[in-house]
Amino acid sequence: MPGSWEIAEQRRNRVLVATLRPPDATVSDRREEFSTKLVTPPGSDRVDIRNFPYDAARNQAAKMALENGYAYLFFLDNDSIPMDPNIIIRLMETGFPLVSGLYYQKFHPFIPVMFNIGQDDKGEPIKVPITGWQPGQIVSCDFVPCGALLIKRFVLEEMLKR
């Protein structure tokens, strides 16, 4: 039986893994197989949110994570197949409050989807693709997709305050 320290430690690292499937999306056999291998910290749970658009599904997952005391929320979209079943643990180890796995555009050019804010010729804000990174490198950026995104609880709490 775990002691109070172990119980507190488990609570501090609990993750709600929210798999999102909008009404028109299917999941490949590879994606289903990956889900069975996904490693999560003790006390973590998974929820499969179906038949909502992504924005509504993400809001539902955030609400569930906050109401049930999870320390983290991990979004895993129906079209995401991370290469490493330890992705959640590896993202947690970065210590960042908001961190994403590497994600590529699904159309040409097939570049990593990570951008910073720049300006066009008229001074209007635009997304500028980040280049020149090395595999395994942690890259700071202004925009990433949510398909394989880990969020610490306090980020969700701060969003509610605003």
C-alpha cells in the first residue's frame, strides 16, 4: 500500500490524456496501436472525446482536467501518432508549462508546425516558420498545434482568470 508521500507524488503528476475525435474523423489502426503503448504516470486517466469539433472537445477536456484535479492535460488528436510511447513523460521532464511534441504540416511543404510572430511588409503580424533546429532540440516558439500538447494545470487556471 502506498504511503502518503507516494500518494501526494502521484497526485502531483496525474495526467488526463484526452484523445479527440471530431465527427468526421477516423483513427488509423497504427494510431489505435500506439494508444495501447502510451506510457503515463501512475494515477493518470484517459478520456476519448468524440463527435465534437476540436475546439469544443478541447474545452471539454480542460474542464474535466480542472474539475478532477489533474496536474496535466495532454491532448492527443485522432491524426497524431507520436513516435515515442514515452512522449508524455519526456514532455513532463522538460519542466515547461506548455510543451508540444514535434508535429508536421499535412500538406506541402511538409515542415514542422512551429512558428514565431513576425511582420509582413506592411507591419502586420504573421506566423514565421522556425528553421535551423536540430532533432531532439527543444525549440522555443510562439505557436504550435495542439495535436500532441502537454499543459500544466496552472496554465488552464490562469486562462480561466482572464
